[in-house]
Amino acid sequence: MVDPFRVGLLLTKRCNVECSHCWFESGPDQTDQMTLEEATGYIDQAREIPTVEWVSFTGGEPFLLPGMLASLIIHASHRGFYTECVTNCFWAETEESAEARLRELVDAGLYAISLSSDDFHQRHIPFERVLNCYEAARRLGLKITIMCAVARSSTLRIRDVAKRLGVEGIHIVGEGRPKAPVSALAVETGFIPVGRGASIPCEELLIGEGPVEGPCRDVLRDIGIDPSGKVLPCCSAASCVENAVLGNAKEERLTDIIERASRRPVFNALSTDGPSELAKQLGLWRKGSYVNRCHLCFEVLSDPRLPQIVERI
């Protein structure tokens, strides 16, 4: 049995905006959505996996389901989980309204929040909404992560986001040791050409900006469940490959799905050697051709020859 630490529930594929880089292709016209009963059932099943400590609520945009989100935070926190939600902050029209909304979730048991802020999102959502959400979350003592997806022509990079939020206390991951006290972690990643992002010109890819070689530490540890019940091996774009789906939580127990997945050689290879080793076996490896490890992993998992390669090695 592997040791998953987080189960992410993709509550809905609906989003109030349609960002050009979104690998799940979320948007206003999407209708796929979990029911409250399904989501609470997945949380209960997650309790059967002793290593799971976190339940994350994402989408789409989970704040489009405010009542359901609050109920699920209560349900998960009462079962001993740390809870996190991911948002584009569209709802944070003022600091006061943002604090009032987040206070309800903090009272329900919300522990952490992840804010998306970059050119892709800010084409649709005023940056002031992100600032309002950040200030409210900070005052309420939430653990904050700021996620910034970037392209080569992006004008809003993670340092710009941190500066506009008030850089004091924001630690940019990858830039040395954090200086206490830390009010938020900030993470910048290059967009990956998957889903809607595949239509962005390849010249916009930030090739080589992230680590490519080495083992993956997230596969089968940071798993996801989408509105259809599909169990995904990670939270990255690589999880969009149909061959990577672990099973369906509407049809099987989550513990059985994870236990079976832990015996699949491809996931063992990804966790020990990483996608770069499989790419070399497939003849896909081209150093300096990928944004990061997740981009390469998507290419590897999409290759129809992979089952034969895994069996051989």
C-alpha cells in the first residue's frame, strides 16, 4: 500500500471564467458536478486510508457552490482532516465581504486556502479581488498558498504578484530559506500544453523553467477524484491522460483502488525513477524540451507504447 497524504475533490468542472491555459477545460458552460452525498462519501472513504491527512476542494471554482463547500469543510474537519480550498477569488469584491465569507468557512474548519493569480486569471478577474481575499485570509490566520501559472510573454510573474500583495511575509518557493514570519507561500509554474492550454502557441512555453529529471514525489500520494468519480493519480495535468485513471470511486472502494494502483509498474517507475527514465526507454527524451516534470509525465503517459516498455523493464 502506498501512502497518500491528500485527497483532492474536484467538486465541479464549472467555473465563472474560461482561462486559456486550463487543462481541465473548466468554464461557465461545464455542468459536471459532484453531489453532496458523493463528496461526503469520498471523505468518509478517505478516513480508511491512515496516511491521508488533507482533503482539498477544487474545481472548476468551488466557491460557486458556497453551501456545499461549507458543509463539506465541516464534514471533513469533524473527521480529523486538514481542509484546503482553491479559488480564483472572483467572489472577493471587498475586503469586508471576503472576510465575512471566509470567516464562515474558518468557523466550519477551513485550514488553508490556495489563490490563483496570473495573467491567465487576471484577464477575467480584477487583481483587487485577489488582494481582498489575501488580506482577509491573512487576518483570519489561514495558511495561504499563491499559485501563478506563467507563459513566456507573461507580465504578471510571481514576484510581481508578491509585490502587489505586499511582499513582506510572502516566501517565493525556490528562492532560498524562508524568513519568518511567513504569511504565504508563493509558487510559480509554467503552463502545460494540455487541455485548453494545448492551443497556446508553443513559443509561449517556458521550457526548462522547472525540474524535469528525478522521481515524482506526488504520484499516488496527492490523488484526485473528479465529478464523474474517476480517481486520478496526482493533481497535475498528467492526470488528464485516460490511461492514468486509477478507477472509479462510484464503483469501488477508494482503498481497493489505491491498493491496486500501488501494484501497477508504471506508478512504481514514476515514483522511483521518474518520467525521464521512461521517456528515455520510449525514445521521447529530448533534454530542454519540457516545461517541467509534469509536462514530460503527460507525454510519457500518453504514449501508446508505454505498457510494452513498462512490461519489458
